[in-house]
Amino acid sequence: MQNSVIEIITLVENLAYQQGTKGEHGLSYLVKTGGRQILFDTGQSDLLIHNAKRLNMDLSQIDDVVISHGHYDHTGGLEAFFQVNEHAPVWLKPGAFAQKMSKSTGAPRFIGIDPEIVERYKNRFRTVSQIMELAPELKVVTEIGHYYEFEQPAQSMLINDGDQLRPDQFDDELFMLFDHPEGIVVLAGCAHRGIANICRSAMKISGKDHIKLVLGGTHLKGDSKGRISKTVHAFKELDVGQFGLCHCTGLPAFMEFANTFDDKVRYAHVATSFLPFD
């Protein structure tokens, strides 16, 4: 990272082009700033271990883990991580432990955090319910405002609450905010509560209008052309320097962002490095 104030590297993502790395339906980022290393999500398997070795990353040196929400494709790598790192706490909102379900492929199926892993490593988990600073200028943000009516969680996402299925409002979702004098960086997992809502929340918290980088999934895969267009239109009103989109964004949404914002848009596949202040 040298003189960069922050570097973010994609460790796990759906696509991998660098020789020796692999992809899966999942997401994990390594964040380096202020002499600290933070893992944001862990993918869905032990693939993060493989990719970390290929990218010369030492996961034993990770200081903290932050979980964006309680889905398997963001938490499934936790057990493998615990095998190589014996000290880093895992920060997440209490709702991430809920029994999360999905009916996107038919009958409801479990897609949450493996409860056996939670029980086995319960001393590693820490819950967070308000803004927390993990490194200078780097915050975990737990509250996401509702600014855009069209940004609603997918109806196929559910919670099994006492044997009763109810819509998942993703109260467990959080994001990371790097609040720098030159602008802000917004790091999201799947943005189930809306990527534009997340960015507006970051702007309100920081008091800044310029977003240097929006990075993460947007959960627009499979959404209607109208929903995608509304999301892109919302960002026309925001001052964003660069987009790093991936995972659950989907090709149609990625292409609409790319066609609208040209060279501001990159695909954040495995091994992609972002240095927003260089």
C-alpha cells in the first residue's frame, strides 16, 4: 500500500481472471488502512484461504472481521478463517444470527450463518449496534436510511421466526465508510436495503457530498429494467468518482452503470485493487 491512505482488494468474488485464483458466488474484501487489516465478509467457503495464498496475503495478520449481513455467501468462509487466525473478532449486527431463508429457487431454503459454527466459535463473535471506528477514518455503520421508495428488499428473502416465515427487512445489514477529507469510500456487501440508500446514509453521516468510491454488490441481478434504471438515475444526482461493482449486481445492471458512467465503472473481480486516493 505504501503511501496510500487506504487500499481495498477483492479476495473472493464470483469471477476470477488472475491466474491461480478462483471465483465463487460470494464476496470478501481485504481493507488495509492506518496500519490495520480488516476482512469485510468471507465468501461462502474456504476459497478465501486459497486466494489469499495466491495473492500473498497473510490472513493470520487480520485484525478484525466485519460481516455485512447474515447470508452464507458472506459468512461461509468463517470456519476456514478461524483455522488460520486465532485472534481477530468478528463484528456483526445481532440480526445476522437470524434463521434466514430464500424462496428464489422454489421452496424456502436456509441461507443463513451455519449455527454450528456460531456455537463452536461463539467467543469470536461481537455484536455491534451503533457506529464504530475500527481504524482512523474507517467506520462500521449500522443504520441505513430509506431515501428511495423503489429500493426495497427482495420479496424472496425471508426469516423463519418461530416457525413463521416473514419478509426479511435486512435490519442486520451494515456497511463500511472511510471518511476522508477528500471524500468518502462506501463499501457494501449486497446492499439489500439499496445501494443508493446506503450512499445517502454515508453522505449524511460524513457530512460530505463527494463519494470517491462505491464498492460492492448492488443486488440488482434479476431485477427489472425499470428498477435498474431508477438506481442508475439516482446516482446521476450524486457525485461519485468511481464504481467497483460485482457479485450480485448482474450483467444488465453493470452494463447500464458502465454505459452511463463510462470509465468510472470497474468490475471488482478477484484480485482487483482499489486505491481511491492515489
